[in-house]
Amino acid sequence: MSIHISAAPGSIAATMLMPGDPLRARLIAEHYLTDAELVSQTRNVYFYTGYYQGHRISVGASGMGCASIGIYSYELYTQYDVQNIIRIGTCGAYTTDRQLYDLINVSLSASESSFARFAWDIDDDALLPAGNAFAALNAVAAANGQQLIAAPVHCSDIFYRKTTDLPAIAAKHACVAVEMEAFALFANAQHLGKTAACLLTVSDVLPTHEKISADQREQSLTPMIELALATAIGL
Ligand code: HPA
């Protein structure tokens, strides 16, 4: 038990997939894992542990934003011996160079967030994925002939804003898209010597307002989920 996770000690696997949404965690557990067990549902944030191709894997939600993933990933790394977290999520593309359904492996997470500085005295405004998961995602995608774009991504605390101008931090680091969690995940992993990567599906293209529709959303995330699972079992 940790403050925000009620799983019994030992009931979470060393390698985890982390979508933002608890219902997506449930869907992954029900569709892909065998012998999946619900191990925590504190705050309706579901964590499951089961087997994928014979390998023990957990899947659990991060919630939205750095504050939320900062809490869950810290408790998982420090109180449940989790070694590897692959965040799987969606992002908004900043330019029309990226299209709906593109898969992005975050090579750098740039943020205005004070999370890394105030939590761990890490002064950088851009953090790298930690450990071997980033490279492993690239290798598995290449082996499967799956297109995966490694690129810098902005991690913002803001979803709704006044202007559509490219934020300065995103321009500084040539970010192709925006999401809301990778920076805190990478900061925790860097501080704790753990592994973290972030795989994203482009769900909206900000300049054109194109979006993956609600009914397409579930199916459209399948390539990302399958790549994350295939990579997770090799870590
Ligand atoms: N902003 C932040 N996160 C996102 C977005 C966005 O526009 N789209 C999908 N995730």
C-alpha cells in the first residue's frame, strides 16, 4: 500500500504501461493480458497485473498532468519496485508535418513546469527519456516495419489557452507536439535511476483542428498499445 495505490506488496510487475485514462488501462488489461487481476482501484484509478505472451506486466493509469503522473510514478518506482514505465498517450501536433495517427517516441520532453526543479533540483527545462525503453521502442518498431517518429515534445500544464501561438519553450526545443505528463515521469525516473519512455499517438492537429473522433479513438490506439506491449516484454 502507498498513499494513492492500494495494491498489496509484490502485486505490481517490474514493467508497466501507463495510459492516462483508467478505462483505457482496464481495456488493455481485458483485451491483451491473460489472468489479469485488478490490484488497485483507489480513486477509481485502476491498476491491473497479468501476463502478455507469458511475461508479467502491469497496466495502470497516470491521470492527467505532471502533478498526477508525478505522484503515481513516484509511488510505483519507490514502493512497488517498478523498474520500467512506458507512458502511452495522445498528443496534439503543432504543425501539419504530423498527421492524425502518427506515432511519436518522445526523444526529449521540454516544459515550463517547475516539477523537476522543485522536486529534485534538476534545473533543465528539457529532459531525456531514462534507461533503455526509448531505444527499445525504436528497435521493436523498426523490426516490425512500423513507422515511429522520434521527436522532441512539449509537456504543458495547460490544455486550454488564450492564443494559438507556439509556446516559447516548444519553439526553443523544436517540439513537434504537446502532451501533459512526460516531463514529470522523466524527472522521477532520472532522479531514481529508473527507466521511462513516452509513446504518443497524434490525436489532434492543432493548426487545422482535425481530431480523431470519439468512435475512432479506441481502435486508433491499437498500434501504440501493441508496440508498447511488445517492447515492455523485452525490457
Ligand atoms: N494539448 C495537450 N495535450 C494533448 C493535446 C493538446 O492539445 N492533445 C492531446 N493531448
